[in-house]
Amino acid sequence: MFETAAATDEDELLTTGEAAKLLNSSRQHVVDLCNSGRLPFATTGTHRRVRRGDLDALRMRTLRMSRDQRRSLWLAYAVAARIVEDPDRAADVARRNLTKMRQTARGEALLWLDDWERLLDGPTDKLLERLTSRDVRGREMRQNSPFAGLLLEEERDRVLAAWRSSEARGR
């Protein structure tokens, strides 16, 4: 009778495509993480392989939101309320902003703008889901949000005051 050491799930090697699905990102984003040194990898021939344990560690680091990301999320909740109240007006504002943003956007920002445009063309619930998502993709997309101007300055100030109060209480 003999025993074999079973590989743990953490040792499982994933392709960059499989890792991208688990991160809810593009394969290129995973490649960029590997090339930047933020995600360790091994090569099999010319292909990168990522250990599941390393990917899980990266996911845990990225699940925690920074202070700025929490602030952005609170503003997104207020924007979501405006979208629910008047989806047509919100879409008009967003489309005008997308047109302006495309004039100066470069690189990955253009991809986020394309995603916003697709979301504006689809069901409102999908748009709201992405706008208020806590996942990495939601956070990245909020950095290129086309909803500037949808909230009045007074509304924005009230949301930020409520957020600061919540942060101070540790909620």
C-alpha cells in the first residue's frame, strides 16, 4: 500500500484565461498583472500559468476597498437613485459625457467607456448592478463614470457628508 501526496487546490495551475474569469477581468489584465510582478506566474512553454493560491491572495487584497473607493461607491449609490428616478435623462447625460470623454481618453480608459456605452444600451438593472458593484471591475469603471453632473452640487455635498459621518463611526 502506498500514499501519494495530493496537490492542494492552492497549487492548481490556471491559464491566464481561467484566471481572468475568476477575477472577472480580461485575459490581458491578468497578463499585465503577471508582467508587473503583482501576480506570480510560471511558464509552460510560452504560456503563463498562475497558481490558484496566488490568484486567491490577489483577490483578497483587491476585495478590500480603499477610502477613495468607498467614497466613490457612496456617490454611485446616489447616482443610481437618479438613474432609477429618470433613466432617460440619466442616459442622455451619460451619452453627452461619453462623447466628451472619448476626446481625451486613451488606453484602458477607452475600454471602460465602451463598456459604459454597452451598459447604457442594455437593461437598466445591469447598468445599476455595474455602477454599484464592489468588485474590481466596478471600482475601475467608476473611475471613468459618465454620470458627472447628474447629481446637483448640494446633493453631492449631502452624500459626502453622510459618507464622512459613516466612516467616522466605522461603518
